[in-house]
Amino acid sequence: MSDLKPTLSKLEDFKAVLAHYEASDHARKVLNASPFVAMSGIAGGGRNTLINYLVDGGAYYFVISDTTRPPKVRDGKLEEHGVNYFFRTEQDFLSDLEHGEFVEAEIIHNQQVSGTSIREIEKAQSLGKIPIHDFELGGAEEVYRLKPDATIIGLLPPSFEDWQYRLNARENMHDHEFKNRMETAVKVLESMLVRPYLKFVISGDLNDSSIHLRAIVEDDAYSDEQHQKGLAIAQTILEKSRELLHSL
């Protein structure tokens, strides 16, 4: 099962629905009744670590994505339904899309569709917790379009040097893979710098980062000074990333 290459027999149907996708009245009502945190940033910036820390604290619920692809083997273990993803048939996924029951969804490499079901937001509400999810910036943009009062977090490492250390400590990468990561990071940082709704959190000390994020989400405590500091860090990391890319 894990060796199967994802395919989409209903690719054109998915393209047609997503080209003009609108969330249902039910989905909008659910979203309006709940806070929502969309976490975005560069790879290696600490998103998963911070999300897990917040979830372990008890006040937050990690929103699990739906996907049409089959489970993969991760760290020697087959992914589990309802733990890693909700593995859906194309027809079921497409039906929910047609009924507007997703916050966002996208076609990936024309091979699979993944998205954030409103069902998971309802589950977070039933548990009395704040839903939080890890998005690429395109997905975060869709969340903001649908729910302008959502908290869109731009997570940044404290410095370029700290980020590089994390990247190198996490895994061994071939030169071409490292270059691809850096090129992607440059694009992400450029996008982060022109999105005024992003609220920056620096992923230094884990406890401090979680306190900062919770203050933003739960108390609306985010100052222009904090924003300008985030912009400055993002700009510095971007400039040093460009310099490094130029030398590769």
C-alpha cells in the first residue's frame, strides 16, 4: 500500500470544483463561531515543535488534514487514519468539496488532493479547544480569505544562523536538495514580507514562543513593535539566504 504512487482518476472534477470553490453557509457558521490559528513559515522554522507543545498544553487542538492519497510508511510505520491524516476516497472528498465543507483544499502535483475539513473545526469546538493547523502560505491565504479574523502566524527562527543549524541538525541533505530548500525559503520569506495580516512569532525558547502566540490568539496582544521586529528578522534571513544561494 505504501508503495503505490498517488493518482487522481477525478482530476478534472477536482479542478472544476476548486476553480470556483466557496465554503457552504454551514462551514462559514462553524468558522465564525470559533477562533482559528493558521501557522506558516519556512521549513525548519519550528512549526511542528511549537504546535505539538501547544497541543500538549491542553488548550489547542491540532487539525488533521484529509487526503486522497494512500498511507505512506513513515519512520518504519504505516500512517494511521485519523492520526496522521484522514484517508478519503476521491468520491467522498469530492462530495464534501461540492457541498462546501472544507476550509481550504488543493491539488498536489496532479496526484492527490489534501485539505482542511470543517469537520475538524467542529471537533475542536466540541472539545472546547482552539483549532490550529500548519499551512503553506497559499493555504493560509485561503484561510484568511474565508475567515479574516483568523490568526495567521508567521513563525520565524531567531536568526539565519540558528535556522541553518536546525536544518543541518535535522537531516542530511544532498546539495541539490539543500539548494531547493533554500530557493523555496526565499520565496516564502518574500511572500511573508508582503502579507500585512501575518503576525510574527519568533521560535526561540519554546515556552516563551508559546506564551507569545497564546497572547496573540487569546488576548489580541500584538504590537507594531513586535511586527516590525518580525519584519526585520525575516528581511535579514531573506538577504542572507539570497547570499548563500548565490554562492552555491
